[in-house]
Amino acid sequence: MSNIINVAWMYPDIFNLHGERGNAKAFELISKKMGVKLNIDRIDNIDEEIDFEKYDILLFNAAELKTINAVLDILKNQIDKIKKYISDNKIILLTGTTGALFADKITRLDNSTFEGLNILNMDVKERNSVIGDDIYYRANNMNIIGSQIQMIDINLKNTKPFGKIKYGYGNNGMQDEGAKYKNVIFTNALGPILVKNPWFTEYLIKEACKNKGIKLNNKKIKYDIEEKSFKSTKEFISKKIEEASKN
């Protein structure tokens, strides 16, 4: 078995909003700090049949809802391989509106509907206005901060949220943030999230290593700059919460 973690960067020319390409760079940088060999392949051709068995992490960055259909049919043709990939506890990360790709029913503003990949048991509805704000939540014993440019509302059905909101809109203005099924993780947080929260990046790489049987040296990595940034943003959010409570 190879001791290299292989990442498929899915359709980077289509799923390319909000500087999310930084997530791919975060995988490169954090893996080096961890002493883990990691390779990233760009999957550029939407007609390409993907060798899912080769990969340990699939990265789907944020995109507009209207672009989801561009890749939906090609992935539906490979749905059995995707389900096998998921059953093998391999990792998929979806950010922003791209979470709709793995949803059940997607409803557009004109009330037209289409089906996603039916992996995450949730329905998605396009909003007629965009919510932009900070987002702060806790998931898997991690505190995560990012930005949120919310163009959809998400209704979780028989699936668990990825995290619980401390501040922000989350899935639909309630406490749930994102969704998680096995190692399929969807989050509304942008930023890019893996740049702003390198401990989350480390968590994903560790999960991939554990799943592949790669032993780690378990050295503690310092994130001084990122932790200072996190603290500063958290203080700013606390002030917004305080101001809101006065009104």
C-alpha cells in the first residue's frame, strides 16, 4: 500500500469561488509540516472517468448553484464508485453552495427542481437574497471560523450536522452547520476554511492516514499566525454579539 495521500481537486475551473483554491494549497503546506507525503491531482475534464480507488481525499470547492448541473450527470454515471469510495471511509470535503451537489432535492428560485447525488440526506433551496457574515462553529472538538456567503438554505433530514453554530447563519438560521455522513463533510464556511483553520486541515489528513494505515510521528504543530488571526476574529465576533444584544 502506498504511503502517499492522494487528493483529487475536483473541477477547479468550475468550483472556483471565494478564493477556495487556497484549500488545495493548505493540504500541501500542512502535510509538509506533518511529514506526510501528499499528492494533488487536478480533475479538469468533466467527461473524465475518475479512478476513485486511487484517491484518499476529494476536494470540492465552492461554486454557484447553476454550475452544479454541469458535473451532476457525469458523477451520477459513476455513483456506484462514489458510494464504494464513501463506504471505504475515504474523505470528501464540500464547501459553500457545492454542498447541493450531494443533496437530495435542489429547488431553484423559479421553483424548478432537480436531484443531487442523494448522498447527504438533505434538501436545498435557493435563496432570493444572499447572506454574508462571519461564521463560527464547533465540530469534532474543533473551533472553526470562516466567512459565509449563503445562497441556499439547507434542510437536514436523516443526517447529522457537521457542527453547531456559535455565531452565523449556518444551514438555515438555526444551530445546525453543514452535514456529515461517514467521512463526507459539507460546511458553509469559506475563507478558505482550510487556510483559516489549519487544525481542520490536519484533522482531515490524519483521518486519511488512519484510513490508509499510514503511521504518523504525532509531533505537535504550531499555528501561531493562524491562532492570532482566529483570536482577533473571535473578539470581533464577540463585539458583534454584544452590540446585537443591546438592540
